[in-house]
Amino acid sequence: MTYCVAIKTKSGIVALSDGRITAGTQMTSARKASLHGEGQNRFFIMTSGLRSIRDKTVAYLEQQMEQQGFEFSTMLDAISAYTHNLRRVELEDRTYVERADIAFNLHTIIGGMMGADKEPRVFLVYPQGNWIELEQMTPYLTIGNVSYGKPILDRTLSYDTDLRTALKVAYLSFDSTKFSSSDVGFPIDLITMTMPDRTWREAHLKNADVRDLREWWNTNIKNLVEQAPDAQWLHTLAP
């Protein structure tokens, strides 16, 4: 399973993906996030689903970008190119994949900003190639094992959230997922794009790199529960 989250605020974009790969009883690590393009005109791709479909689709996309000189005018052009290549892989491989009783399954989050875009754009692409775009009212998208990390995203994020806080929330949503799901885990990959300078940054983090935040969170969330105000119904049930 996978956990990926992308957040868009007025300060920029945050993308996080876990790195755990499970196949039966086997467990390995691999990057599920990649950055494409050059300079300021770049976009990230994060995927959940069949690794072989992801690798082939991205390979076709990179080939197309090389032939076009790595240039898309807008993110809409980039998303159209990605979905075109995803559907190409579907035509080539779906029959053979399903013959092995495996679903043709790949969910993708793509986000970035091209030269003609007025602001960053983030999309969720379904296996069929159709997509939805992230909006300000709900400033995040998730794929994979999405249930456990959703509450903290819903409770804390808005379009006005600063980028550093968004980074903390992204990590804590992963931490909540990892805590409750054995098939999501380290290492994690983080990508940010800050506005208005449109600077891209990446980090590859292991368990020890975020120990301080994780331990602080575990301690303080327990303390907050203990310090929560009493009410009459509590005295009735636990006098």
C-alpha cells in the first residue's frame, strides 16, 4: 500500500510520499515521487498502484518531453500528456495484466506550475485517465491508504496555511497512517515549491530525521487528552 499527500496553499505546494513497497511477505523501499522538467517550470508525480504501470507511463512521458525539449506551456498540457501515455499503457497492457487476475490500477497526483500558469495546479488522475483538480476549499489530495491521515488534514489545513505548517501537517498525516497501518512506512520523500519565487526543493527522510517531531507529537497529544475539560457525562460514567 501507499500513502501520498499533496497540499496547495497560497504559499506554495507540499508533496509527501512514503517509500514502502509490499508484495506478499516481501517488503522493500522505492521512490513513489519524482520531479520532472527544468528550472521553475517543473511538476511532481506521485503514484499508488501497480509499479509496472507507473514506470512504463512515466518512461513514455519522459520520452515525449525529451522530444519536445522538456517544455509544456501549462499544467493542463502536462496532465494531458500524462493521461495520454497512461491510456497508451492501458491499451498495451490491460489485457495481459487482467489475464493474471490483477486489476489495472494506478492513481496519480500531479502538481506544479508551468510558464503560462497563473498559479500552481494540482490534479488527481484516476486509472482511466480522467482527473479532478484540487480546489481552495479542500486544499489537499491523497492517494493510497488515505483514511488514517485524513482527520488531521481536515482539522488543520486551509488555503491560508503557511508552508512550514503545511509541511508539519503532511508529515503528521503520514505518521498517523504509519501508526495504524503496517504497509506504509519510511523512508519518505518530500517536495516543496514556494511562492512567489517558484523555487523547488526536495528531501529524502528516514525515521531518525523526524524523531524529534514524532516524539513531541506523541507526548503532547496524550497530554492534551488528559487535560481536556471534564463534563457531566464524564462524571456520570466515570465518577
